[in-house]
Amino acid sequence: MELLIETRNLYKNFRKDSQSIDVLKNINLKIFKGDKVAIVGKSGAGKTTLLHIMGTLELPSEGEIFFKNRDITNLSENQLASLRGKNIGFVFQFHYLINEFTAIENVVLPAVVNGFKDKNIYERANFLLDKLGLGKRKKHKPSELSGGEQQRLAIARALINNPEILLADEPTGNLDTQTSQETFDLLDEIYNEIEMTIVIVTHNRELADRFERKIILEDGYVKAEIN
């Protein structure tokens, strides 16, 4: 199996006043192409911080992180931004959609930011919006969409650059039970049809149980891995 992301002896700490707070401690993980991984644990266990480091949104305090066997720990911010834009899709609990833009404009924005000028970008955006059930909502602003529609729009945006891995942080955290279930089904469909690697942070036991592999964090450590 192709290795996508690897962390070696990874630590993350933050300073608060005069104290150093250890959030992650000696994390050694491997994420392979085609993996479907749920990172679970209590609030404060370090789940989101780990996901952010895996997605290069944050850097470790100690240790190394590799993407496809390339050490990316000391890359510049511009280099990391380029790597993120071309290889990693993000879905967050808060969608960070731009309300001044239409749905389709929100979807194509990451492609434009990363310099993709091909007219096929709009074709792909239309395909994704149709696939995610938003075909009739392309010209609507985010504020005109339901919570579930906004989440699907955020997923379409995350997929526009055809990333190798999708990282999702509590994607159903603000959704009701029915809409959460629909999001679960959608992530399953993406995984099965596109064969995309997915890593998700969640408190939702039902969602975590759908994933083939679970990484359990406790007090900043990997307590267990369940395959």
C-alpha cells in the first residue's frame, strides 16, 4: 500500500502564560492510500491538533511529518500551502463559506487560489454539485442553504482539486440527527466511489464505527489503534 502521511515521534505543545501545555506526545502514525480512519477521544485529547498537523495547517513542536515519504517538516509556508492546495481537502465543523459568493463560486475558489485556470474547473464544480444533490442550488448564496446543504457544499469545495486525502474535523458537529445520517452516507459514497483516503475527527460513535480503522487518543497519546 502507498504511504501518504507518516508522523514520527511527534510532539505538540503550546505556551499559556508561563506554562507549557503538552497537547500531543510521541505520536507515531501511518496513513495509507485508501485508508478510512476515524480519530476519536474525549474533548481535549488532541484530535483536532493532530488532524491540523497531518494537514500541514500546524507544525509539530518536535518530531517529523512525511507526505508520500517526503519530509515536509521544514518546508516554507508557501511550499506547505502549495502541497495542501494540490493534495489535501478539508471539511470543518464550521463551513467557512463566503456568503458573498454563490455556491459554485465557493466550490471553485480553492482551484482559483491554487492557480488552476482550466475551464474544466467549472465542469468539475458542476459535476460535484450535481453529485452532492445541489444541482439546483448552484447560484444560491450559503445563507440561502440549509445546514446540511452548506455541509455538502463544503465537501464539494474540498474535492474540487481532486485531492489525494480528505481530512474532516467534526463534520456533523452542528447538524441534526437526520442531516448527520445523510452526511455519514455521503462520506461512505465518496469513499466507495472515488476511493479517496479519508481521515475524520469525530465524537460521534456511530460515524466512527463506520470507519475501518480507529485511532483512539487519550491525554495526547495514542492509546490504541483498532483495525
